[in-house]
Amino acid sequence: MSRNQDEPSPWRLRFDIGSTLALVWIANPTGRRLLIPDVHLYLADRYGLLARHHRLRGNIRRAARFEKKAERHFELGGGEPPRPAAAVAMAIPRTPTLVDAVAHHQPDDSDDAA
């Protein structure tokens, strides 16, 4: 199984999660302050990608654990599930009107501004 070039490696995902959690702990060692939603959404994305990696490799139990963490962070981040797609009708666009809006110099025009 080859990995898609757009997806980060599992080591990169682990590093991202670990460094984010370390920075959160440094900024908030007591854990009394709430994280901003962007941090939760970032962690949800990283955990989700890691869960996908493990699911593709056949480790269902580990994938389920990471999916659960991703869902929890997604909810804490205030993320909304994607809305269902719908077919929408659009009006047919009008034919474009082509205009020659370039000034052409006429040989008999005078340059007199007065």
C-alpha cells in the first residue's frame, strides 16, 4: 500500500499531536483555561488522519481509539458536521457583450486642450 503524497506521514502526525499537546501544557500547566476552538479542530484533524492511517493498515482497535479522540476534539472545537449536498438549479448566464474599450488615435485630432 502506497501512501498518498498529500497525506503527512504517521510520524509527522504523531509529532504534530505531541508538540501541540506540549505547547498547550506549557501555556496552560494547570489546565484551568479552555483551549480555543482552533486548537481542538487542529487536533481533530491530526487524530482523524492518524485513525485513517491505522485503519488502512488493518489496526481497527487503534483506529477506533483515534477516531474517538478526533470526534471529541471536533465537538469541543464547535465543528459542525458537513451539510448534505443538494442539487441546485442555476439560471443560464447571458451571452457576454464584447466592447472595444481601447482609445484609438485619429490622425486629424488636435492635441489642443482648450
